[in-house]
Amino acid sequence: MSTNTSPPGIQLPTDEELVLKVIPMPADCNANGDIFGGWVMAQVDLAGSVIPARYTQGRMATVAVNEFIFKHPVRVGDILSFFSKVSRIGRTSITVKVEVYAERYRTQGQYIKVTEASVTYVAIDDNGQPREIPKV
């Protein structure tokens, strides 16, 4: 049996980069006892910015959250793995896909996709204005 599948057979992505791992704590909970969606969104924004930073070679800002899907609740103690890959590079902006997988505290080694998102970042100059992304 593979160590990277959950009972439904979820495989971790092989065409995306692991850019962040984090464990949510009780302070990150909402009134229902699950992890607050806004906390997950903030982590996705951080994870999503890792790869674009290699291209922008300077300041950048989140310009759009194109899609954000919460598939399953995130729980205290889950080990969250954030995978990302570039889906589009424009003149001044980069769009990335971010997928979040949870290893439940009691079933480590088994994964469930809890969130997926598409986020666009724009390269900005010192005045906060869009600038061209350097050619690689």
C-alpha cells in the first residue's frame, strides 16, 4: 500500500511543487471548532506567492482570487501540504493553482484534498504600480 493515499485513493500531485507545510492550531478555529476559512485563505495566499516570486524578482501583490473551493473542513492538528504550479504568465501578472492536502492527525500518511484555488499576482514597482515581469 502506498503511503501517500487516503482511503478514496487521493494521490499527492507530482506535477506541482510543495511550497508550504503548516499545522493549524486551536487559535485558528471558527465558532464551529473547524479551522477558520480566512486562515486557510491567508495560507493559500502565502503558498501561492512562492513560485511567482522567482519570476517577478521584486515586489508583487495579490491582484485576484479567481477561484477558491473549500472541499472539506480543516481540523486542528491536521498537517497541511500546499502544492502550487504556474498556470499562466502574462506581461505583468502570474496566475498560480494552489492545492491543499490534509493529513488528519490520527491518519498520517493518508491525504485528503481540502482546498483548491487559483490566485493571480502582479509585479509592482516601488510606487505600487504594475511593472513588466523580467524575461527568464
